[in-house]
Amino acid sequence: MHKPSPPLEGPDAFQNQIRIVLVETSHSGNIGAVARAMKNMGLANLWLVNPNSFPDEASYARAAGASDILDRAQVTPTLDKALEDCVMVMGTSARGRKVPWPVVPPPEAAAIAAEQSHAGPVALVFGRENHGLSNDELHRCHYHIHIPSNPDYSSLNLAMAVQIMCYELRMLFLRSLEGGEGSPYLRPMLAPGDAGWDVPPAKVGDVEGFFGHLEQTLHDVDFHRRDNPRQLMSRLRRLFQRAKLDQMEINILRGVLSAVQKAAGVSGNTKQTQAGSEPTGQEDGHV
Ligand code: SAH
């Protein structure tokens, strides 16, 4: 897929102020998977509170190409240490707790985190694989984030929960680019004329030239006798208009029609005069 070059993620990008904090992770492989999830989404600041085992082989194996995130990870003995210079703390939880707390879904949480990141570091805190964050840890958070999973099976793998939050932050970042219009990466590329398509869209005159050529060819091969010719052309027009042809496709189609005319023993290009335009090359099937 041809897309414009990726956006620059300079030192001011808010991602640099987002801190992913993992509390007492038991499986070091999950730490590696978190590093990978972060780097995929353009985040880099990983803090590990009293991990069971780190650094080790399993974490680096699961990090794949994101070992730099692990190299730079900060390891601290306590959650307090990881949070002390932050201006906001958001704790993730798979389930509701005894004392209800302000809770936000991931997209809104990302928006709040991005907003607050202008003032200083914002921590997103993730709990242990077996029993999440303690109530005490959750009470250190300004907000709780709940990923709205299946209530009967609500607990995601740690790295997957991190991935969802990092993805939301990335989407927010991409939407904010180009004066708020959003990154070209967010715009679908569906047809000629969309940014990234490899051939310019066919001009109306060229498409009309093709329709004239098509009608003439259908006439040359006696196809129109098998149907109502008027309706046939409207339906064929509708079909090709729906396809939004590009210039090369027009040339290919006209090359096909010329070959059909030749095989039918009529010379191509002389009778299809309705809309006038001539094919512009690459019409011999060698494309
Ligand atoms: N069994 C634990 C869940 C641990 S999952 C419990 O019931 O709390 C490990 C971590 O992944 C959680 O502490 C949380 O940080 C994150 N997580 C998993 N599922 C989540 C969800 N649905 N919403 C928010 N965070 C989730």
C-alpha cells in the first residue's frame, strides 16, 4: 500500500509523557509483550514495580524488536516511587471494586491522559496477572479504566490490556495531526483519486470514449440483439461507474475491446465516435 510517509513523532509528542507502570508482574514474558505493544503504538516509557523476574530471557524473547524499551525500563521497589513525579494516575481494573471510583472507558481515558500530559507525566497502571491491583493501589488513582470486556470473562491478558490503551493513545495522536484533520493513515484508500492510489482517476471524456467503444464493439459482435440495447448500456454504465476506473484500467479495457473487434473482423477505433476520445496506449494487453 502506498501511503504518505509516517508522521514525525518529535520530542514534544504527548506519548513521551505517558508512563506505562506494571505492578509486580509474575511472568516476565508478559513484560516483553507489553514492550512490544508499546513500541508498536509509539510509546516508550515503561516502569516496572517489583517485577518477579527482570531482566531475563523470556522478557527479551517476547519483546521481539522492542528490546530497547526493556533496556530503558525503570525498575522500582514501590508503586509510590513510580508515581511520585506524575500529575495524573489512571489504574486499570477488570472488575468493579467495593468503593466505586470514577471510571472511564479506554477512549475517554486516553483523551484525559493526553490532555493532562501537557502538565507532566501521566501514569497508566496495570496489575498482577493473578489478582490485579490491590484496593490500596487503586485508591492512589485519579481514575479507573475498565476495558468493557465480556462481564462473564472480563480479565484480559496483561499485555493485551496494555495494547488496547496504547492503541487508543495512538489513535488520538493520529487524529490530532495535520491541524486536527487527522493523519492520512486514518483515511481509507478505496479508489482512484484517494491519496496513495497509484494511477490517476480516468477523466470523464476518457470514460465516455470507453462507453462509446464498448457499445460499438457490442454492436460489432451482435451482442445487442440478445437484449434490450438501451437497458444493456445503462446497466453496463452503472457497473463501470461503480468501479471508479483509473486511467490505466480504461486503457486496458479499450485494448480488450480493440482485440475483440479485430477477432470479429472489424477494425477497431473507427466507429466508436460518440464521445470521441481515443485510447492512450497500453491497449494491447501488455500492461
Ligand atoms: N484477575 C485479575 C485481573 C488481572 S489481569 C483481576 O480480577 O483483577 C492483569 C491486569 O490486566 C489487570 O490488573 C489490569 O491492569 C489489566 N486488565 C485486564 N483486564 C482488564 C479489563 N477488562 N479492563 C481494564 N484492565 C484490565
